[in-house]
Amino acid sequence: METLLEAAKKRGVEAEAFTAATRQTSVQFENGRLKKVETSLREGMAVRVIVAGRLGFAAATLPADPLRLLEEAVALAEFGKEAGFSFPAATGVPKEIPVFDETVDRMRPEDLVAMGE
């Protein structure tokens, strides 16, 4: 992500980028019996840019090529809405923001099955 932001800065393009990762475990019961336990992981990256006052956006699942995402967002900015704002400066912004409950994160599929039973 740092590479993407540096490349945008060198081009004189305002940019913001973020990544997200989600792990989801689902337990399904049917007629009171365990039917299925499934875990999925989704990871993605997105970038928004402001070019000549217009917004551009591109996103992809990981692994992604950050520089290609930047190029796509810049190209799409030509067709984007007028921004009317600037992105905030990066100073003081945390690199990671925890947005989950650690208690839930520690739950195992066995715990979910026990809850369902």
C-alpha cells in the first residue's frame, strides 16, 4: 500500500488506499442436527484518487497489483463525479484499526456448534 501511495504522490495525484480482511465461520443446522460448518476468508484492496477534481475508484481481491489499481483508478477518474473535497493528510493516522471483538475472534467452530446445539 505504501508503494501505491508513493506512486500517486510522484504523479501529483491525491490518493487513499485501504485493505480489508474478513474471516467468516458459519455453522448450519437443519432439523436440529448439524448440517455444515464452513469457513471463508476474503481479502481485498481499494484505492480512491482525485485527478483534476474528479474521483476515481478501483478495487480488487488480494493478492492485487497496487500499481495497476492506481492506474485503473486514475483512468476512471476521467468519468468520476466532482470531488469537492481533499483527502486528509496521512500524519497521525494509525496503520491498523482493530474493528473486531477479540472474544469472537477466538471462537472455534466447535464453540459455535455447541452454541447451536
